Amino acid sequence: MRRTRALAASLLLFSGGALAQEDAADAIATPPQPSCEGDEYRAFDFWLGDWTVTAPGGQSAGTNSITSEENGCLIVERWSGAQGSTGQSFNYYNPATGMWRQVWVSPGALIDYQGGLNQRGQMVLEGEISYHNGNSFPFRGEWTANEDGSVHQHFEQYNPETEEWDVWFTGIYRKS
């Protein structure tokens, strides 16, 4: 290992490189990162794009930009609501659990949930919503790719008082 580090440092110094000896050895010794290829990593790609989002009655709910980043290993969401709300999420397939996970952060709440495609091809995630006032509740979301290219999104929050799931948000995504 010492010999490899010395050789790497010598090569960088000889070629005019400005990396320190340890940095040069680390750069050479770092194995290539595995790619995020395979159907499991593409399961949420139907949500990618720039979207105009409407409520079921047709009124504007906002816009959403969903991008693939980190060589297809991460889906990033950037929400801008019609009434001024904002939020972002990181979405990724975790090969250790075999599930998709979304972590949503906004001034109103944090959502952390996971799941995957059901038998109908809908992305279904379940977990918890935590409000900044300290209250937390079970939460679930569902994304459905429609034949016309739109995506139906539906969120529900568990209400412990009624012991029922209440609609939290429903939107129709159409490409901008």
C-alpha cells in the first residue's frame, strides 16, 4: 500500500498535479462506484419531468420539477405551491431493503416513508408525517401513472380521533 501511495504521489508530482500524497493514493485506491441500473431503480421514473399540478376540481395546485440525479440513483422533487408553499424531497431505491424511500422537507412538515410498486403499478409509500410543532401521524402516499401521460398523486394522514385515514392532498400532474 505504501508503495502504491508513493507511486501515485510521484506520478502526480511528475505530471504537475497539486494533490497531496494521501489524496493521490485515495483517488487511485477508490473503487468505481456501482451504477443504479436495473428495473428496480427505474420504477419511479414515470414521475420525472416538469409538471403543472391541479386539484381534482381543476384549480391550480402548483408546479413540480422532478429530476433524476446522481447518475440515476436519486430522484429530486422541487415543489412550488400555487399559494406560496414550497418543499423538496429525495427519493431513492434502497437495495438493502428492496424498497423506495422518500424524505420530504418543507416549512410545514417532514415526511419519511417507504414502499414500492404494488401489483397495479402504483408507487405506494407508507411512513410518518412530522409537523414542526412536534405532532406526528401515520402517513401514506400513492402515485399512479395514467395512460395519457399524467400522474395522479394521493396522500392520506391517519386521524387517531376518528381512527380513519383523511385525504391530505390529491393532485393531477400534467407535463408543462
